[in-house]
Amino acid sequence: MEKFVTRASAAQPLKNADELIDSVETFIFDCDGVIWKGDKLIDGVPETLDLLRSKGKRLVFVTNNSTKSRKQYGKKFETLGLNVSEEEIFASSFAAAAYLKSIDFPKDKKVYVIGEDGILKELELAGFQYLGGPEDGAKKIELKPGFLMEHDKDVGAVVVGFDRYFNYYKVQYGTLCIRENPGCLFIATNRDAVTHLTDAQEWAGGGSMVGALLGSTQREPQVVGKPSTFMMDYVANKFGILKSQICMVGDRLDTDILFGQNGGCKTLLVLSGVTSLSMLQSPNNTIQPDFYTNKISDFLSLKAAAV
Amino acid sequence: MEKFVTRASAAQPLKNADELIDSVETFIFDCDGVIWKGDKLIDGVPETLDLLRSKGKRLVFVTNNSTKSRKQYGKKFETLGLNVSEEEIFASSFAAAAYLKSIDFPKDKKVYVIGEDGILKELELAGFQYLGGPEDGAKKIELKPGFLMEHDKDVGAVVVGFDRYFNYYKVQYGTLCIRENPGCLFIATNRDAVTHLTDAQEWAGGGSMVGALLGSTQREPQVVGKPSTFMMDYVANKFGILKSQICMVGDRLDTDILFGQNGGCKTLLVLSGVTSLSMLQSPNNTIQPDFYTNKISDFLSLKAAAV
């Protein structure tokens, strides 16, 4: 019987899906590039999830995308015809709020948000005070002599995620909070270089907004999304799962696969997103998942072949 | 007679200005924090420059600020009552155009600009085709399914400088050019964390805009402003000066003083800008200028005392 390869070895093509499925109790799926691409469901996903559920596997969906809340993500799954509950969804918007809860961030302090609605919604649900977000998207600075931007001295954390309404006002406001409010935290939902806002193109990701704040504050952020282990630890604690009983499935080496490996999970790379086989096998790539396959619905055919 | 200390030693307070003045033929001055602060001239600057000119010293003014062209900077000097010619001014806007000239950037290629008017003006004077800049400041992306941002395949360089009209459109456009146009250059006017747009506050600097592009492209830029040696080499070649005959005067350790040291010049830190004496003497600071003093007009009093 084939043994699971160690991470130091080159990734193996997935040949026997049943063996992988039987070896774990939970699958954590990245969404963009695994479940969908932009607004299109990837072929065979519903049947694959049904198969896994029929085998009693726990399914968790993790995304670095912070533009939506868990509830809003739930609607996206529903629209695409997938039967996934809110409690199975862990977006980095939720992770930001969960992180603040985990460190007992004071409720009388405020959070300044560079990011979209999902972060605001999750902060609100968690009972935190916040400001910024989309409503600062139209704000401008006025550079007459002596002009000074006031900032709220009660801001104790700046949360930065993908923000299509990103502007200089937000950069300066967030920078002032981080630089001038004693102990102010700098939290990044993710540092992804690209994101899939639409399926037609790769879009500059949350790494841009975080990079801008890093450039002005010269401070490193606390990342709560992949590949940081915060979400993995949170999921494992929440459901009481052993991490060795998890298989992380994703399309990105430097976020998904690293996230799985950092957490001590099994890892499966799918080639239905940003990573091609040649990128995986390039001598420049140092991140090797345990297995790779074209798409998650290979679980169906590889299962059939193995029987 | 006192010897000039080496850079490895701690900076010495400037005691004998005449000795320093006599030891070099050129003074390169940073502007913000040395000549002016925001829109206010620093005390005693006109008299100091007059003294140096009367002693036959060449004066050069170097700034990482790329929002103005040389010509526009000339007007700022004039407004402040300083008699400085355009040819004595080297802004990073000019450096970006000079860099492209130095590498024979093809005239049939285009430059995409994330930055302000100064860069556009200098590119135009140098005969380069450009797009972007302030006119992209109001552009938005529309994220309907299937939407794709078109970009000009003839863009061969993206120049990034401070941009108060910074937005997501520009990040995505610049990222597409750098990622998808073969050989496209990524040029930064500077990576300053802070800039002095007004004298009332420190403002997030060009490092923010550069950081955003770095986050999305994962490419390191070619920096043409301080502390890169490009401008120093350019000035030295232009005027036929030996770098050992230059004293670089600035208020920032990690740009001005490093710039002078990278170029093999003498260095003088003034405490009239962002750096305090305690920052200079902090055990965490590894950059030691040859000398430090409060402000350049100390040349007048230290001269008197030394006579």
C-alpha cells in the first residue's frame, strides 16, 4: 500500500482518492479556484461535496477574501446551488473579528477599517466599534498650508483587507492610527498578490493595501488569513479536530498549501485555479503539497477507477 | 587638527563649520526638513546659502518629492525668496526621466505613471510618451461578471511616486503592465515612509504607493531617488565633481545620509527635520553621519565661533 509522501518530497499526482478521503475526517477547501472561479462554479463541485458528506466528512470552506461576511458568503454558495451553512464558512473578514475576540480587544476601543463591507459586518456581529470602510472611499485630503488630518485616538486596531475603494485618505488615516495611537494593532486579512474579482482576469489583491500601509508605517502586520495559522487553529478548536485529520485543498502554493503545512495537515493542490503543473514542478518552487490533481471532482473518477 | 571621523564611528557634533566647508567643493542639500518644512522656510537658510556661494561652493538641491518638476520646484524656491536656478535642482521626478534616458528607453514605448504632475512634466520634457497620472485619479473599476481591465501593451515602464489621487484603478493598471507586458520596468521615485505635504503633520509618503505595487506584483522596483546612487552619479557626472568633494546634508538617516554614504560623500545630518538627537543616538540606529548639527544656519554661528 502506498504511503503518504512527506512534504520534503515532490508532490505526487493523486491516484487513489478513496485512500486520501479515508485518511482524514475533515476537508478544508479554499473557495476561489477550487469551488468557483469568480462567479462560475467549477465543474463537478456539487457532486464531489455530496460524496464527501455521504462519507461523513466534515467540510470547511476557508477564503482569504474579506469583501463578504460569512452570511454574505452563505448567499454566494446558495446562489451557486451549493448546500453550505454559514458555520462551515471561514472568511478572513470573520477571522479579523475572531482574532480581536481571541485577544480580548477592548470593546471601548475602535477599529479603523481599510476594506469592504464583509469586515464591517463581522466586526458588528462581534460587538466591536468601527469606523472607515467603504464610507471613506470618497474622502479626499486638502493640502492647504498648515492642514492636519485629525484621527480618532480611540482607534486601537487597523484592519486592512482588499478594498476597491482604496485611496490616499485611508492610507494616511490608518498610518496615523498605527503610528500615533500607543499600542495600536496592524491586522491584515491577507497579503494575497492577486484575487479573483471576476473570472476574466487576475486582480491586484489585498497584498496591495497591506503593502501600502507597510510602506508608510514600516510595521509588519499580524496576518489572520492564510497562510497564517490563526484560522486553522480556530477551526480545529471550534470543531475539536486533530490537525493531522484534516486535508487542506487549495489552488495556491504560497497561501493554501503553506497554510495546510503550517497547520500540520495533509495537503492537496488543485490545478483549477492560479497554479499550473509547470509552476508546481518549477525548480524555483519550494512548496510541495502531498498530492495534486486537476480539480476536486477528480475525487469522483479517481474513486471509480480505484474500485 | 581634528580629522574627519569615519562612518563606522558615532556621528560628531559639528564644531568647526569652516573646516567642513573648506574640505569640499559641493554641498548637496535635501529640501524638506533642511531648507523648508512644508511651506515654511527654515530660519537662516538664505544667509547660509549666500555664505556658501560667496566661498565659491557649488550648491545642489536634491529631493525625493516627485510631485513637482524642476521648473515647478524653481518656483517654490523663488516664492520662498531663495535664489536657486532650475539646473541646481534634482527632484526624483526628474530622476525618473533621466533614468529612462540613461538606459535608452525606446521612444515608441510608453510610461504608465502612478504619481503627480511633476513626473508627467519631466517625462514630456525628456520626450517620452506617457499615460496615467492625475487623470486616472477619478477612474473606477466596474466588477460585473466577466469584466476585464484592458491595458496598453506598449507600456514598457511603470513609474511610481507619491500620489494623493492614488486608487485601485491605478494599482490594477500598473500591476497588469508590470506582470503582463514582457520586460516592463518598475521604477520608484522613492520609497519614503513619510513626506511633508504640509508642515502640520507627517504624511504617508511614496513608500505607500510603491508598497502597494510591490504587494500585487511581488517585484522589487528600481529606485531612482535617495538612497539609490542614481541621482548622485548623475549629479557627479553632470558637473564633473569627485564624490569625495561633496558633502550631503539632510535630515533623514535612511535616505539622505545613506544616499551620501552610498555615494562616498561626506555627510551632515541636520536635526531640523524628522530625525531627533535621540533617534540618531539610539542603539537601534546603524546609520551614522560624519557630523550632525541643529540646522544649516549653524554654519553661520559655528563659523563665527571658530574665527
